[in-house]
Amino acid sequence: MGWFTYFLYSQFFVTLPKPTKDFSGETVIVTGSNTGLGLEAARHLSRLNAALIILAVRNTDKGEAAKKEILSITGRPEASIEVWQLDMQSYESIRAFCARAEKLPRLDAVLENAGIATKFFKIVEGYESAITTNVIGTFLLGLGLLPKLKESAAKYNIQPRLSIVASDLHFIAKFPARHSDDIFAALNDKTSELGMERYAVTKLLQVFAVREIGALLSSNSKANSPTVIINCMTPGACKSDFDRESEGIARLFGNLLSAIIARTTEAGSRALVHGISVGEESNGTCMANCQIHEPGPLVRGAEGKVLQKKVWDQLIIQLENIQPGISKNI
């Protein structure tokens, strides 16, 4: 079954299972959790008895409103949710967040949901905004939290999880910048991967990085069993404000298409919670429909293996420039 056929089949005929894992005693960070998929995932986690959910959000007022809404529905204690400020377009904010997380008694799971999709070219922290947010910022946060996750693993004899929300669109990313000697410099060209195509590329880069980190976590631990599990997952097409930049006929068409094929936000959020519920069999993998799934064509085969190493080597240079020594966290 080709990707597009599988995608349509999933949207129309697959119902994602409602999360049932008991998160009692666990501390979970959810980024981008004041709205959309992140909010729904946090609501599930509260229903599933998470001891502490940290809503990592850019706007803390909206985060507090989300906290109030969740608790009013689940009836959980006030202290079971905290709102922390996190701006994924600010490396200083990400580093400060990781430093704050170091003071937590424990950290069981991190759900990296925050990301952007934009058709407008804008430079943020030296790179195009989607690259900064979805790739460099995402892995600066992930690697920055790994020491706390590893510490919790040793102290509580657990296998913490780090899960990143990817996208089906990585299957169709064209990614001509892959032929450049410096991929990140090429992606800073305003004419490279125009508009929404750049979003698909960011999700492809996430898949490459997750696979590489997963392999390193396994090889750096005893008996090839990772101390921390890393994976990524796609919730499929869901109702959201994803297409908020479109106008006129394009917006109308997008809304119509969403009404026909999109899952509800709650249904899609089930995939997010599944990502931090599964075991080490998911380490380094990409999941769809709450199952481990073969990644896109640019990831598979000999070319994919070479490209994955190239992407990782260049990404780690970016991260080391921001935070020297961060690669040792793996």
C-alpha cells in the first residue's frame, strides 16, 4: 500500500486506541500544551493520574487557563499541574527551562509537541524560524533534558521516555537541500524548500535525528538496552489551527478538507500519549496509528543511512555551538 493510500485508509478507517496506561507517581513535561494536541494530551495524562504534569508554554496566562480547564474536568489536585514558561524560538529560554527541570525530584517522560508551520520566511536565532523551532530548538531541549531523564532512570529504576511529534508529511518531503555540503546553510536560503514544504523537511530532519539518537542511546548503555527511550510519532491529520495563515479560497478549501478527513484533536492526541507509554521496542522509531511504522522513502535504504549521518553530524555542530558539551548528554 502506497503512502497516500495508507494515509487515507488511516484517516477514514483507523480509530486510535484511547490511552489506558496509569501514570501514577510520574512527572511528565508536555510542550505546546495550552491548545490543540498538546492540551488534549495533557488532559489524558491528568485523567490517567500523572503525579505532576508540566505545561511548557510560551504564554503562561494561556497555560494557566489550560491548567484550570483540565483540572475542572479531571478533578485532580491543584498541585498535579504546573505551568512553566518555554519559548521554543529562544535558545536562552530552552536552556533556562532545562536548568529548572534539573531541580525536579524526578522526570519520567517528555512529550515534545510544540512546533510551527509557516509559509512566511523569517530568521530567528540565526536560522529560518521553522528550522530553529522544529529542529534545532527541539533537540536542544531534548538533549538538555536527557541528564535529568537518565538520573531518574538510575534513581527510580525506570526507563524514561522522550517522544517527539513528527508528521506524515515527512514521507513527501522533496528536500533538495540534502545535496548541499552545508544543509542548514542551504535551508537558510529564502528560495530553498519554499513555504510549507520547509515544514515537511523539518519533520524529516526530526525522524533522522530520533533514529540517530536512539541508536546512540542503545550503544552507550549496557546490553544495548537504552537508559532513555526516544521515539517520534505522527497523529495524522487533525482538526487544529494548523492552516491559520491561509486566506480566502485557500482557507475555505483547507477547512472543507479538514472537515472531511481530519481526526478530532482528542483522537489525534491519543497518538501523543501512546508515544510516552510504549517500551524500548519503540526506541529510535517513528510510529503511526499507535504502531511502529516504516519511515518515509528518504529515510530508508543506503541513501537514507548516509543522509541520516550527514544530518546528524551537522545538527550536533549547531547544538554544540549553542551549548558546548551537549552531545555528551547522550
